[in-house]
Amino acid sequence: MSGIFIVIEGADGTGKSTHAKLLGEYLRKNGYDVVNTAEPTKGLMGKRTREVLSGKADVTPKELTLLFTEDRKEHVKNLVRPSLDGGKVVICERYFYSTIAYQSIQGVDPKWIEKINSFAVKPDLVILLKISPKKALDRMHRQKEVFEVLEFQEKVQEVLIRFAQTKSWVVVETEADMNRVQDKIRAAVDRFLEKTPK
């Protein structure tokens, strides 16, 4: 694969969608062919997963893990891998790290989650957006999903921070002005791209 795979992670309300979109626009202006995507996807399995997250369906944590994973298999096969093979930059909001964080807190074995996600393409760069979970939940105005509870989000962020520390992720605080946060994200991506020819 000759493309570049960038994943933007973070607990709920950290601004992943906004900053992924802005980053994509920035890279396009700089001559990169960019694909913005997210998990859960808008495919069949992704829609089923979103139904569970919105409280419209009830499944066990292990069943939810399998839903996320099946959605990811389709995502990697149909979009991520072909885009990377075509030399594109793929920016993905959430990836299997979120599944490990959220579902391990629900009691699912994280090693099992990693095992069933062994097919997943490894990202070239992961950016973790970090904010006080209380502020994140306060800033969210949309209908709440099943995981949007303060204590749960605090635990999610703790797991993701541990990933960041062990896997050399870029961590960006998102409590500042949006433009300043985006500047930090762009600077981190620029540093990475300087080492990677177009």
C-alpha cells in the first residue's frame, strides 16, 4: 500500500468529526487525494451498530463488539485498503482502538478484541483528541447515545491515553479555540508527511 492512513481517536464530544473534516480540506488544498471516513460506517453493519448505540436495539457487549468488527471488515475491504492501494490519504474517525476502549470497559476481553481485529490495516498516524469528559458531554447537544455517561467517558479516555503512551500517538488537547486545535493537528500531520513522500 502506498497511501497514508490517519486515524483520529477520542472519547465522545472531543471534536473528531469537525477536525477530521478540516484536516481533509487542508490536505486537499496541499495536493493530496483524501478520503474522509468514519466508524461505524453507513453500511448495513454500521447502521445496525448505530441502532444499538442509539438505544433502538439491545445486544450484549460481546455481540456489539462483533457488530463493530463485521462493520470494520467491510470498511477495510471496500474502502480503506483500496484507497490506500490507490495512493490516497485516508482519514478515519474512530477505529478498532475505540472498540477496545469502549467494549473492554463493558467487560469484553481486550486481547480477544485485538485478535478478531487482526485483519485491520494498521494506521500510519493516530491522533488522540483529549478533553475533560465533563466539558465534552456539556458541549454535546445531540440526542444522547448509550455510552454518553460521565464516568464511562472518563474510563474511555483513560484507556485511549494508555494507548497513546505505549504506541507513540499524537495527543492534542481540544479545550482551546477550534482554530488553534486544528493548527496543532495540522502541524503534527505536516511533521509526519515531511518524512513521507507524496
